[in-house]
Amino acid sequence: MSYAFTLTAIIPATPRAVYDTWLDSRGHTAMTGSTAKMSAKVGAKVSAWGGYISGRNLKLVPGKRIVQSWRTTKFTDEHEDSTITVTLAAAKGGTRLTLRHANVPDGQTSYEKGGWQNSYFAQMQAYFAKQAPAKKKAAATKTKRKAAKRKPAKRGKKS
């Protein structure tokens, strides 16, 4: 038998930034602090947490939804892959990430009772919180450069 659960978290980034980072190997690795191999192609194999998690991209809607098959090294040959559906929506403070994890083997409750919160949500919140000040600083620098490049308007002589 298997079960399903749903969790939500607010991530301090845009839905597109969360989506792109999740599906990028370097981004996913930086975001979680553990080695990941990701892809933004439907059907591609993916892995996370140094191979503890493996699966495939089943459906991708840029900036909105990621559906992946997942299995951990705790799954036995008798267990089918589980499925995660990550839904992203703009919300106050960034993105409301809703995670539905289905077809989880009975008895493997650690994913619901802290696994996702500690290994993903808290890590993502910290990662994107660090990104925000860097982006603001870069935008401010870019604005200053643009202002410095502008030439003052020429004024005509008064007669």
C-alpha cells in the first residue's frame, strides 16, 4: 500500500526562479547543499541528494509546475516510483510552493514529517533569501551606471 500528502511553503523568489533553479543541476545543488543532476526536459532522468533520490521529469510547465517520478534508496524493488507534483504560484513574500507527494510506500513517513521541510523548504528559503540582496545590489549598480551614461540635455541659448 501507499499514501499521499501535501505540504506548502513560501519561498522568497519568483515562481520562475524557483522552477529554473529546481531543474538546473548547479542551481538544485546550490539550493539544497547536496549534489543533484537535473534537466528541464520531459522524460529526462534526474537525481538529487547525491543519488539518494532518482527519477524522471514527467511533466513540466515553465514557472508553474514540475511533475517528477521519485524513488529513494529506501524503496525496495517491490515499491513503485512515487510522484511529486510541485506547483508554483506568486504569493506575498515570493512563491507559494505546494508539494503533493503521491504513491509513497507505507511506513516511509519521514518525507512528510520533516524530510521535505528540512531537506528542501528550509534550504530553499535560505538559498533564495541570500540571492535577493545580491540581485538588489546588482540592480542598483546597473541603475547607477545607466544614470552616469546619460548626457545632460542640451539647452538652447536665450536671446
